[in-house]
Amino acid sequence: MISLSAAAQYRTADPADENDPDAPRFWEETQVKIPTAPPSKDLKPFYVSPNTPLTFAIDANSIAFGKDDVIRYVIVITSPAGAKQVTYEGIRCETHEWRLYATMQKDDQWVKTPNSRWQAVRSNSYNRYHSALIQDAFCENSIPRRSAKEIIPFLKP
């Protein structure tokens, strides 16, 4: 896997405040490793909307849970003509945000997304798959589920 960013998860501004539950905490993303291989054959399709002609599937073997409470995964989006887009993304349940880390090229090589940043999830967009993942599978309100075994039953075609 290829490294992207660095850091930890939640920290206080002053290390002396680590045990103070009222001290302000700042979220930082943990180091992210970009996949180096194409998605596995264990794709789990899930429903997004009657308004989109695209189909969506998560690579079940790619679902990862960071110490920063981010759920990372590989998603395969397929058009009716069979064209595929494969990306590596993350979702933060706490803030209802998503981030694109990398895109797989036609030669099965992953390319890191430059200047990637966290974006708000929109539930009213045409291809609202991030919203579907947050609402239906990845999150219980704003708390991330803790295992792929827990998520997969919620990924219903």
C-alpha cells in the first residue's frame, strides 16, 4: 500500500490536558494507505436510488476501520454500458463527510488524488451513494459501525 497523509486521531491542544474530559479535542486523520491491487471479486452491490442508472458495489475485502473513526473502502461504480470507475474513499460518520483518496486507472494502477479534502455528504445529489452508505450501512446515526461483518448485511442490492 502507498502512504498518504499522517497524524493521529483526537488530541488535546495541551498534552497536559489528555485526562481532562472537558479539554478541547482536535481531530486528525491517521496515516492512510492507498491500495496497490485492483478490487477483489467479493463485490457487494448496494441500492442508491431509483433515479440513477449506475450500479454501485463495495469491495468487501477493502473495508477498513481507522483509529480516527474513518471507514475506508474501495467502490466500483458501473454504467449501463459497462464502463467502470473504481475509487478508494473514506467516510466520517461523526461529521457526515467523505474523502476521495485515489482512483484506479485503466492499467489497474492506483493514482493518489492530489489536494483531496473532506467534503459534506449531500443526500439530494443524483448519484447519492455516500449518503446511502452513511444512512443504510456504515453509520448508526453519527457512530461508525465497527466491522465489515456488521456492515455487509446492510449493503442490500
